[in-house]
Amino acid sequence: MKDFFQVMRYEQALAQLMDVRPPLGSQTISLIESVGRIIAEDIISEENLPAFNRSTVDGYAVRAEDIYGCSESSPGFLDCVGEIKMGQSTDIRLAKGQCCWIPTGGMLPCGADAAVMVEYTEKLDEKTVLTYRPAALFENVMQIGEDVSAGQIILEKGREIRPADVGLLASLGMKTLKVIEPYRIGIISTGDEVVPLEKKLAPGEIRDVNSYALYTAVYSCGAVPTVYPLVKDQFDALLEAVSAGLAENDILLLSGGSSVGTMDVTMEVLMSFPEAKMLFHGIAVKPGKPTLAVQIGGKLVIGLPGHPVSALTVFYFLAAPLLKPQNRWKGCEGYLSINVFSQAGRDDFIPAALEEQDGRKLIRPLLGKSGLMSILSQARGFIHIPYEKQGLKAGEKVEVIIY
Amino acid sequence: MKDFFQVMRYEQALAQLMDVRPPLGSQTISLIESVGRIIAEDIISEENLPAFNRSTVDGYAVRAEDIYGCSESSPGFLDCVGEIKMGQSTDIRLAKGQCCWIPTGGMLPCGADAAVMVEYTEKLDEKTVLTYRPAALFENVMQIGEDVSAGQIILEKGREIRPADVGLLASLGMKTLKVIEPYRIGIISTGDEVVPLEKKLAPGEIRDVNSYALYTAVYSCGAVPTVYPLVKDQFDALLEAVSAGLAENDILLLSGGSSVGTMDVTMEVLMSFPEAKMLFHGIAVKPGKPTLAVQIGGKLVIGLPGHPVSALTVFYFLAAPLLKPQNRWKGCEGYLSINVFSQAGRDDFIPAALEEQDGRKLIRPLLGKSGLMSILSQARGFIHIPYEKQGLKAGEKVEVIIY
């Protein structure tokens, strides 16, 4: 038997892929469709937010010094000289001893430097307002530029946009923004035994699971998946499919060829491209040992195992970090429910469920025969047992990598 | 001043909304677009998975009893009677002392009940195979129905679909499935001072942040948002907008009217519908005190505060749970970095950042003046201080509700 597996360590394989992943351009999109996208360059505010001193309460705009020291027993007396209207500027200028009505969100008039809540005031007559509490300078006022000042970096390059960021950008009037283009990912399932979902299975055949599972997994990472038709394990057919897939995508995910003979064909096809450079062929990981990666021109081909459970698992620990590096270890901590054994000299990724027991987060490894799709579906993520460990102990605090 | 706030407790307000939230129908969609959707009825498998006994290794299909007790020093001798081809059934029937070549994923022939990895065998000649290890019954074999058996519930009603579930459904040939329809959410911003993003701001005006922030927040919850044009705080205009919004949606989010006068208009408009039923008007929560909810026919109107930070915060703790109940407390645990004070008799939701310090997850409340959009954008979620507490202590283990 050919010595197939000069296997590479997981961290090294991932680092190699991260190093050579194709660069991405940027594009300008509308703010309203930007959630989940990655900011392409630092966003700098051109304005102050708020653009004027705003009251944060319903009440009276005042000069703080005029009501210094007032109280329930010795209220301040102010002349009410008018009313601020929402959304409008005003000619009112407060002179010493004057105040005016202001609604929440209203613009402070010239001369005012604080607002008093209506609850702490009393209107004596049309012209006179009593205040029962003093106001600190700028109390109940959001000052010009207090939220954001002009020239400030408000969102940094590389950040994933969330609704609160959209709110911040809208506050500053930015209707469009520059984001990183998503990766285009081609998906090609191969295998003589694999048939489309619509076909009735003959004995020995299995359905094309990988096209579906990988499509949705890629989509969930914010990349743009394209599924190509199923290919048999033959040189010419595979070469044609890979050529088409490379032309139209940044990264190509092949799945199939988990047995020795078919993997030969895949390798032959990939290495037949003149610019092909093998990155690795075999990794010291369970599952996923036969995984391979080849750089072709500026693009990347990752050969996943054919078995759907292995293919999806490897996708999560090796391909997903390329598509969404900021999410890499989005984990959830908890305590291991049982001992888990491993083998030093390889990384293990074990599906696990998250449970709650007496207010404690329990992480329950889903062991049993590997390769069951139902197990992967029941799991909430993976436990990662690193290369140098021989297992993890029950009760140990571990992290589940959520998928 | 009118006694406006007969406020309701948070848990009660949320429970009321959950009780009366409009029922949702179901729809059939294609498997490939199902990620993130909610399953409408238990999904039962009509088939066994795998549909045949499959080898999980490259090697030889055997009768386990034939190689019982064999070893390196005393190998088993088997007659090789043929080869299984991927994806094909076979006429081969193993008799006593016979074996045949089988690839990973190949279908076990009649009579075989285990597989031996090629690494533990040696081909002596065309006809004879030596085995150096015994095989347990069904070793290296995935049996019929071992992953899923026919008649089994594979995914339960109410579950949110993830890529591994898509893989499971594809394995069983299900190209479509029934999911819950998404909520249609109408969004109406009101306020005399609020202007569209494209308009140059006059003094005292602010931009329409809520339409953008709420649109993206609703979208992130998997619901279908529709933004209506801005409305001034006038009875007729608001009545028209609310009527249109109710006709086309399940739930209507109004935002605006945070000052006393404008809130009156909103309440008048909503209560002018003959079937209107007030659920609450004012909640004992900071921020969000002026929040209101009215049931109109089978539909729901939630009146959010006008201030964008409050509006988005209230959306997350009061509206998002309706749209995505399974996500309600998707939290992340950590240790509080500083003391946080609150007031017993109200619930507080305080924006917080997540940090890592010496391998410990630190939760840093973002205090300072409330109502800054830049703070909400920096935060990763909220800390919830419940009604009966007066604060949380530094070092205490708390949960951040991620948004």
C-alpha cells in the first residue's frame, strides 16, 4: 500500500490556509442590507452627534447657576420666556433668571446649560416657574459631539456589522458603506456511489448530502455558495468540473474520494494544473485524515472527505475560519459530563450537546460510532481535543465550538 | 401632570406579549434555503439510514466467525471471491472461509457481518488473503438503520434548522420541508423632529435612525421587516399609517412619541380602533419606561420609545423574544468587571462589552450617560438586573444577553 499520509498537524494546516487564502476586494452597499457584512475600511464621522445640545427630559431649559442651591423648602423662581418646539431651532436666548419649556429631544436655547425635569418644577402662573432641585452643569443634556465627535473613527475595518452599528451609521446620515466582498465558494461532490436527491436509490447508492450540507454551511458563514453537478471519479469529468469551479469562485470545496483509489484521481486532477502547489495531503485530525489542500494560481482547493459527517466537520474546523475569521472560536464554556479519550498525536473534534443541570452548563460529548449524521444534528458544536492531549476529564471546563 | 405611568413589570409585560402574539401558519420550502427557519411539524423518516450495511473502511468484507482469534503470529486464511464496487449491489454471497474486497462506503455482501481494514491484511495471491486481526460482529460496518431507522422522529417541531440538519434531511432524500412562516413586522417611525437620512439636517432635527436599526434587528431575528414612511405626530397621519401597517403585517413597531404630548397622540390613535385592547402602557424597566402595547384584532402594536438607543434596547428584550423565542436567553457567561448599581423595583438592561483577561471572560458594563448610540455599538449585549435586585457586584458571575 502506498504511504499516503504524510500527515500535517491541524494548527499548521489551518495556518497555511489562512496564509494563502485569496484576497478579497471591497464593494459599496446600502446601509439597510449591511448586517453581517465586514467593514472594509475605518469609518470616520464627518459630524458631531448630537449636532446640537439636546434635552434628555421633558421640562425646562435653564442656566444652572440661576437655580444653584434651590430645594423643596426654598425653590428657585424663574421667568418662563417661551417654549422650544421639537425639531426646530429657536430665537430664544436665556438671560439671567430665565427659563423656557423644552421637550425630550428638544434643542437647548442659547444661554441654557442644563434642563430640569418637569417633575421637579411647578408652574406658578403663565410667567413663573418654581424649581425644587438644582441642576448640575449640563445635567439632563446630551452635549454636541458627546455621542460621536467629528473626525472620530466610529467603526473599525474588519468589524462585522450589527444592528446597533447600523443605528450609529444612520445617526450620522451614512446611507451606504464599503464592505469586504464575500468569498465565492464552489462546491463539487464526487463519488461513483453518490446520486442526486430526486433519484430513487438503487442498492449500494447514497444520496448527495454534501452539496446540501456544505451549501448551507457556506451560506451561514456569509459567503456565496455555488453547487456544481455531481461528478464521477474519473479524470476528465473531474478536471472539467474543477476548471469551471476555479474560474467562477475564490475557493473550491471538493468532497468525495475518501477511499484510496478515488483520492488518487482527485490529486492527479489538481496537480495537473501547471500552477498547482500542494499545501497538504492528509492531516493529523479525527475526523478528516484524508483532507487535502492545493493552491492553484491565486485560488484554493480544499478536498474534504466524502463521508458527509466528516466533510461537514472538517468544513467547520478548517474552512469556516477562512470565511469568517472573526468567528473562529465563538465558543460556549461548560463542564464536561464524562471522560473523553483521545490519542496524543492528533487533534480530535467531537460532537457535543449543551445541557443545563442545576444551573450549570454541561457539555455532553456525543460518542458512539462516528459518522452518524443524526449525531451531528443532535450536537450543538464540537469539543476540540488538541494534539498533545490524550483526553479530557469529566468535570473539566471546556469550550464548545458552536456551529 | 397626568399620572401616566401605571407601570407593569418586565416579566409580566413579556408574558402578556408572548400570550397574545399572533399565530403563524406554515409553508413548504426547499431544503437548500431552510437554514435558520423553524420546523412546523415533527419530521419522521420514511427510510432506514444507511439503507444497507456499509463498510466504513477500505479492506475486506468477512464473516467475523471465520477469523475469530487470528493474530500477527497466527493469521486467518480466507478465499477472496471478488470485489465490491462503489455504489453497486453485488451477487456475491460469502460462504464459510470466504472474503471479498470492499471500499469505504461499499455495500456488504450477503453473508458478511464485518470488515477488516486493509492495513491488517495481506494478499498472499490472487485467491488468498491473510488477516492479522479478528473482527467483532459488525466491526467497521454501519448497519442498516443505525443512523436513522424508518418511522423515527428525526427533527422536532419548533427546532431551528442548522446545516447538520440539512445534511440529515438530504441523507433521507427530503428536498422540501414545512416551516413556520416568518412574522411580517411593520416599522413606523414618528416624530416632528425626525427627518429622512438623505435630508440635510436643520438645527434641532435628527435623522430617522429607528427605521434602519429596527429593520436590521427584525431581519436578524428571521422576520420580514417593512419600513413605512416617516409620520408626524398628528392624529390623522398616524391613524392612516397604523391602519396600513396593521393590514400588511402581524406586528407593528411604532417608535417615537417619547415625550408626554406625543405619546398621547399615539395612544389616542391606537385606542380609536374598535377592537383595540390595551395590554400595558409603561413598564418598570430602564430604559424603556414609556413602552406600550395594544392588541388590535389578532394583531399586536408595540410602541417603542423614540430615542434610538432605547428603541433598539426595548426591541431586544421585549420584541425579539416574540420573533425568535428559541433564542430568548442566548447568553454568554462571564465575570462582572465592576459593581453595577440599580434600583429595586425595576428591571435594568445595561449594555456590556465582553473581554478576555488571563483566560477569564470579563463582562464590562458600559456605563456613563445613557442614550449614546456609540455605546450600544461598542457593547456586545446586555446585562439584565432583575426587578428585586439593587445591583450586581464586581466578580459576580453574570450572563450577557447577546444581540
